[in-house]
Amino acid sequence: EDKSVRLWDIRSGKQIQVFNGHTNHVWSVEYSPFVIENSICSPNVICSGSEDSTIRFWDIRSNKNELYMINGYDGDYGIYCIKFIGLKKKDKTNDVTHDLKLCYGLGNGLICI
């Protein structure tokens, strides 16, 4: 409820980083499997969904501002869950055989982009 995303070391039980930027409660966090600058960044990029109706992407290697933000709509009532779904493409395009969809649950429904 403090509007932050926190990264913890489960072995020591100590907090490693805090990511600030949301303006309301954070409800969900998920690893991001998106490709950034021609490299798979799933171990290093997480995204978070908040009651402020935004999804924010963070690089866990740094404690800087978010990498990217997706704005929802005022009537969304917040982002309550996030899920990345890999779908197999019908046609192979540029050596890519899977399509990724970002799906998120809202206070009033579900959206996939």
C-alpha cells in the first residue's frame, strides 16, 4: 500500500531495491519476457500494476525510474493482475515463432494487448 515495488534477497531476507513511481497501491508484479535492444530481458525486467491504472516496467539491475509506462483508462479502477501469454505464430516472421500478449485484469474486466 506504500505505492512502491520492492526487491528482496530471499536468502538474507534483506531488501535490495525500491522502485517508486506509482501514485496508488501496487496490486501485481510479474517478470517481463519482452525483448529490449535485441536481448531477452526477462531476468532483469519486471512490471507492476497499480490502482493508479498504470503498468510500469523496471530494470532490476538499477534503482532508476521506470523504463516504460502503459497508461490505463480512468474508468479501469486499477490494474489488479498482469500475465504474459506466449502464443505460437501461424507464420514464422523474422525468426520469431511466438507472439507475446500482455493481459491484465482490471477492476471492471480483462484486456489483452
